[in-house]
Amino acid sequence: MVPSSGRPDAAGNPQTELLAMKAQIRHMQSLASLGELTGTATHEFNNVLMTVINYAKLGLRNQDAASKEKALTKILEASERAAVITNTILAQARNRSDAKEPTDLVALIRDTLVLMQREMQKYRISVELDLAEHLPMISASGNQIQRLLLNLMTNARQAMGEGGTLLIRVAADATAKSPQGAPTQIELTVRDTGAGIPDEVLPRIFDPFFSTKAGPDETGKGGTGLGLAACKEIIDEHGGRVRVESSLGRGTAFVIRFPVTIAEQAAA
């Protein structure tokens, strides 16, 4: 059927239907990420409130200057942490824009870890950071990269169960440099000491709706088959590349390379 405009009807067009399905999947991924982020932030914010309440009581009970100063210092620290949590969840909820801008990956990792701190402590996960200093910016949507980080950290925590070590490393990619010797790519590694991924499963981990989990865990996270699919899409949209290294019984590493902003490459 040809409409009055003379163009073929979009209905039934395989390409149009594929684009519509991709848009639906992207929307579901966004909702799933926001839901998990909200749950994480709620737990973290409650933890902050308990800190504020307890130290406020301490300050009221003890009239000496030293106790009051300690209480006020702890309340200030908790309040600053609460501000980071609030700003993070509000930024994701607004879904302001997917526009990319120069982004400090290391700073984004530190902010994301604030949201994951309580969860890592609950499951006795040790977090090791190896974050290079004075790295060039990447061109990125901060909202999307934070979703990527939250998904990778949550997957790592779930792979380890009780105990284990999460290593997060950021460094300049030594294999990618400009003619002047400046780095043109930043390498992010998220490594766990969990069960590892079987060889027969590894090729499918980024497929939408594919999951080896029976459903969400006790924190309400995971099991949708959308987390790693969203990660791959975010990486692709940022011109990045991902490599997965896994060994049964020893753990898994996601190694991701992001291009440095064009402006910084030019400046170098």
C-alpha cells in the first residue's frame, strides 16, 4: 500500500521495525539502569542520614569542644557525600542529554564508587584503585559512562559473592599515541576475582536479554539480561572498544579503550 505522499508505508518495513525495537531496548536499558541506580542511591542516602543523626546526638550529649568538633566534622563529611549522591541520581533521572563533552573519567569513577561503597562493604568486597593522574579527557556523556561503571561494578560484585577484590585501573593506552607521543586513548579495566565466565557463554554476554542469572539478587539488581547489552551499546556510541578476559575460578576483566577528545589530541 502506498500512501498519498507517494512514499511506501513505513509499517511492515523491516528496517523501520528494527530501529523501533532498538529504541525500545534502549529505553528499557535506561529504565533498568535508573531503577538500579535509584535503589543503590536510596541505600547509600539512608546510610548517610544515619551518620548525620548519630553524630548530631553525640554532639548534643557531649558539651566538650573536642566532641562537638568531631561531630560537626563527621556531619559535614556525610553531608558532602549526600550531595554527591543526590547530584548523581538527579542527573540520571533528568536524562539531560546524550551530548558528549570533555569528561574526567577518574573523577567519574570516584563519584560512582561513593554510590557503591555500602554495597561493597556489605559483601566484604575489597576495592583496589590504580588511577593514573593528569590523564587527558575523553569525549563522553557522563550519565552514560556512569551507567556503564555501575553495571560493570555490580556485575563484578555479583560474580564474587561474599568476599573478593575489585580492581579498577585507568591509564593511558601505551599502544596508542599521537605523532608527538601524547596518548590518544584511555584504557579502563574493571577486574574481579569471581567465578569467571565459561568459554561457551563468553560470546553471548553482550546479547540483549541473555543472562545466566535466575533473576534479580537480594538487592534487586541483575537478571534482566540488559546490563551488559547496555554497556556494549554505550561503549560503541563513544567510539570505544572492549575486550573481555576471563578464567574459570580466577575472575573476569573488562578492558575498555576510549578515545581522547579531539581538542586534547590537537593540543598535544
